[in-house]
Amino acid sequence: MRTITKIFNNNIVNAVDADGEDVILVGAGVGYLTSKGRPVDESRVEREFHLTGVGKSGAFRVLLEVPYPVLRATSRVSELLARTYGIQLPSNVEVGLADHLAQSIRRMDDGIPLYNSMLWETKMTYPSEFAIALHALDVIHAELGRKLPLDEAGFITLHLVNAGLVGDPGRAMTLGTTIRSIIEIVRDDLGIDVDGSTTASARFLTHIKFVVQRLTRHRVHHGAADEYYTALIAENADLYACAERIGTYLDASFDAGVTDEEKIYLLLHLITLRDEQRRERASDPTAPSNDSTEGSHPS
């Protein structure tokens, strides 16, 4: 029997099993008309997440921010992968995929163009995983009634790649070294600590993993920035300078150029990190200030 330890909302609860193992349970109404200490209504549980490591708290926050229909759609994708392809999606990867889908849908609703410049390279490099991603898009369409662009199949493919379906044994060591160096760059340039414990930092680290995956394949694609992003760069010059420094480091590390478009993606994540830090400082006046960035995200 599993017992509820915390109710986040009607659809998400924290629970422990008889062995004291912690788990996040997701399902329609799993937290409705119940309370801490009561048994879990297992008939309402649709998905469970076993989250561990330094990114655990960040993953919790992501789960709470992602709309329930998107969590449910991602669960259906996870079930598809297990049932049809024998792929067991780790909890942290499933959370990352749900977060990505939620952001993509939000951007579609806001009319913000974020294209996947690596779409065709991804398709050619990982044809089997790309075919699976197309199947996943069909499931998402059926669940949400939203037809996501083909670009999303490329992003989903990279989530599968990061789950360990392909790759060489040395990749994890390369990735760890790269992430540590980029964390130091962000700390030195912007005074922001990136540890995976917040929503924004978890998203930033996930994006860095994608960047490294592309660069280790030595494939690049050059895309042009439109007026929206040109203005964004001008209004956040210090942040973009940090993105360029990260790009220079990656260029030197992997001997594969980071495009201007990729630097724009980095800029978007740095803006989110900066804004999150400002909100935290506003809620805690005693926190030390080290904010050298004055730009803002256009409304």
C-alpha cells in the first residue's frame, strides 16, 4: 500500500510505498478529496515518477508547471515506447519531454518561431529513432488535438538519444566535463549558479546536453535570425555576450562551429535564468545581489 505524503494539486501527489521509497504519482483526480496520510487511490494513478539526484527538486517544479493534459499525453508516449518498441523511458527523460512539449505548445500559441535547424541532420543520423518520434507525434495529436510541426520529431528524437538509445561510452564523461565548464562560464559572467535545482536551470542543462549531442556528430546548420531575435539580442547584450563565450568554448572543445541560431537558443535560456534569479531575490531581500544584466525579455 502506498501512502500520500503531500498533495500538490488534484492531479499530482507525493507518496511513499511500504519500503519508504518516494514517488510522484500523476493521474486525473489522484489528489482530489483526499489528504496527507491516506492511502493512494491506485485506480486514479496513470503515471509514476521515481526522481533522484541533484536535479530532483527541479524536476518536481517542472511537473507542477506542466499542464496535466500534456503530462497525460507524455505518459501515452511513454506507454507507446514501452509497448511497441521495448523502450523504458527513465523518469527524468519523461519529465524533460513533457516540459519541452509544454513549452513548444506555449510558443505556438504565442506565435513565437523556434525552428529545429538540425531537423534533417537528426533524421539522417538517427532514422530509427526519428521514425519512433513521428509515431509519438501521432499520439500527442490524438491526446491533445494539437498537430505539432515536424520540427518536434527532431527534438523528440534527441530526447530518445539522451535516454541512452545510441551513443558511445565516452559521451557521458565528455558531457559532464562540458556542463561543468559552461556552469563556470555562466557563474563568472552573470553571477548565476546553475545546479539543476530550479526549473530554469534544469531546462538550461537539458539544452546544453542537446547542443553537445549535435556537436559530437560534427553537423552544423546555418539559419538566419529574424527581427524578433535581432531585437532580443540588442536588448540583452550582456547575456548574449555570455552565450557567445559559451559558443566559443564549445567551438574549441568539439571543433564544430556553434551557429548564430544556436547562440539565440542559449540566449533564451539565459534570459529565463536571469529572470528566475531576479524573482528569487525579490522574494528574499537578504539575498546578495550580483546582477550585471540589464536587458529584458520583450513582452
